[in-house]
Amino acid sequence: MLLFSPSFILTLLIVISPILYAGNSQPSMNDLCREVGDKLASVSTRNCLEQEMIADGQRSHQQRLIPYKIYPPVSDKKPLGRVLLMGGVHGDEYSTVSIVFKWMDTLNTNHSGLFHWKVTPLLNPDGLLTEGRAQRQNGRGVDLNRNLPSKDWDALALKYWKKRTKKNPRRYPGPYASSELETQWLVSTIQEFQPDVIIAVHAPYGLVDYDGPQIAPKKLGSLNLWRLGTYPGSLGNYGGVDLGIPVVTIELASAGSMPSRREIRNMWIDLVRWLKREVPKQHLEKRSAQNPLTQYNLKAVKNK
């Protein structure tokens, strides 16, 4: 018999977490959620904690946890594939963190086992939660979306930064590929989780970008497909081009303001519809690379 209700225990954790944090050199999930709740108007500390996110041993440069949640296969249903969804790659894109939390709420209610999901709403906690105004880069001043180990990183990343961006600190790719702890976490996640699709939420260009095999989504909600190209060390370059994993980049129209509830819902519906159509093709593509006899079946699926 419970002496206290779950809501009372959750409230107690919210109240005492700052006290616990004062004597703890490594922030906990409670500490992270408290910081997120203080920073974002659309995500409360309670809502963050209620997600019941977990973290592995990897932390950010400033020792914050990189939170994620797994929505696993349902026992009686084989998922169509694995989907990696992430927000908060750039810390000053507030809306990208908030909308992933909203979509996690949707999955918490409606996860049917159609896909096996791994979701992190905040890849770059130091960038978002730095004192004062959030910053694009991580705690060491590195743009995580230029730090991934794409094949062209050594030859082009620093040259591109110096010549094309004029050493813009917001675009600094780091001293070497995968130099950052957050990047290392993402690379390990891709290797271990082996997603069939990667979805990254950014802002504020108001479009859908796409890199990799299969057919790109033409529209997600009111956002239309507009290919931006790839850059040395970008996720589209590393995941889509080098690894052959479809990478969908959802560029929200505003970094500071959330889309309407209707738009959030419509984007999600369109995204899941696209996943249902394209992920089985990606599965067959992987098998065909291992077994040439499946090429005939692959062509048949693509022609549907």
C-alpha cells in the first residue's frame, strides 16, 4: 500500500532537486529537467520528468546528461523499422526541443509498435542551458552539426569554415571530427541502434530537407521539400551520404516560437505516413546490399 501518491512524490522531487544538486558534481535527470523547465516556457519540469527519460554513461562537456527515451517493439507486433528522432542539436533553436517533447507525448499515448523509436529531445544540453541566452554551439563552442565524422571532414571542414564562413564562431566544426562528447554519443547511437531513418529537427528555415536514399517527403504539414545540400561534418553528409541512412531534417519556421497545435499534429501525421511508405524499402535496400538476389524484389517495391 502506497503511503504517498505518485503526484506527491513527483512534486517532492521537483522541490528538493536543487538541494541535491548543490552537493552533487554530476547533474542528474532531475537537475536536467529542472533546468529545462526554467528555460523553456512550453516544457515544464514536471512534463520533462514525466517522460521518464534515461541516459547512459555519456555526458556533455559540462557534465549534463544527454536524455533519451526508447519506444520498443510491442511483443505481438514486428516493427516496420527503427527511427532515431532528435531535437536540440543547436541550443538556441528552442522550438526544436519543445516540439520533440510534444511528439513524445503523442508516442506516450499512441505508441503501437509500428516503429521502434529512440528519441532525444536535447542533444546539446549545454548550448540550451548555458546561463543567459542559449547558444547554437555546445559548451566548447563547437557546432555539433559540423563535427560529425563525414568522409570529407579532414580535407574540407576547417577549410570551409575559414574560407566560406570567415571563421564564423557559430559554424566552428571543432579541432577534429567527433571531437565533442555529444557527437561521440550520436555516432555511438547510430552504430548501436542502427536506425533505418534519422529525423533531426532544426529551425528557422521553414522547410523539409532530405539526404540519402529512398524518396524524400514532399511535405510535412505546411513545410515543403527544399534541399539545402550538405556540409562537411553535417548529419546529412555523414548519415545520408556516407552511411546511406535517410536523413530527414525538419526546419521549423521559428527557433523561438512553437507551431500551432494543428500544425504539430499535421507534421506528425505526414511524417508517420512517409515512414510507413519508405522504411520497408530501406529494409529491402539493406538486404539487397548483402544479397544480390533481392535486387529484383527491391525494384518491384520501388516501382509501386
